Amino acid sequence: MNIEYICHASLLIETADLRIATDPWFAGPANCRQWYVFPKPVNQDKIRDVEAIFISHGHEDHLHEESLRQMPKDAVVYYPYSFFGGAKEYIESLGFGTVNEAVTFRKLSVSSETTVTFILNSHDSIIVVESGGQVLVNINDALHSYPE
């Protein structure tokens, strides 16, 4: 597994059989135009050519409309199921054909050699990617959002 930092919470994860982007935010401001990516994105063009997109939660700096509009629409999107409705429909409205809600703690096969598990933690989630005997635990904002 190869992991490359792009910016903020955006990572490019390459496994033996899959290219994954996490939380793409590389184009334009977020949070009512109050937040800007700093430092500037590194190699953001690399995540515009992925087969899967993992979104940890619905905050605009992780579920960023302007950046998602620039992502490949044939990429399969995964995000954690929560009690908020409308997320799947919103992501589909951005042009993505396959959008999957991931139930917390349920391991999903995203390719023949790669799995993802979302662990919901309040309004955020931890993303666990497993492939080729390696494990990546992407904590994102999940630890500070729920003190316990």
C-alpha cells in the first residue's frame, strides 16, 4: 500500500489493485468561503484519476462540492451511513453513478484485494483500509469530535 498526502484530509491511497482518494478538498474555499486549503495542495491531479473515493463525514472540508465535481464520475463513492438523510442523493446529484453507504464496523470489499471499514464516531468517522496484509487507520477528525 502506498499513501501520498495531497492536502488537508485528502490522501491518495494506492493498493495493488485500486487507487483511492480520501476526503477530496483541493479546489476552492470551504465553510462559507472562510477556509482555504493551506498549505497548498500537492499533486492534486493524482487524485483526479481514482477508482474509489472515501468520504469520512459530511463537513464541507471533507465532502467538498467543488472538488468532487472535478473527480472522475465513474469512481465508486463510499461514505459512512448515519442518521442524517440525503447524503447519498446529494453525492449522486454531483454525477456519481455508484454511491455506497457504509454501515459502521461492517467491512466492505471495494476490490478483490482491498477492503474498507468505516467506524462512526459522533458526526465523524474513522476509515480503515486493508490490503495486501497492510492496514491504514485514517482517523481524520474523529478523535476530537467525541472525547470518550
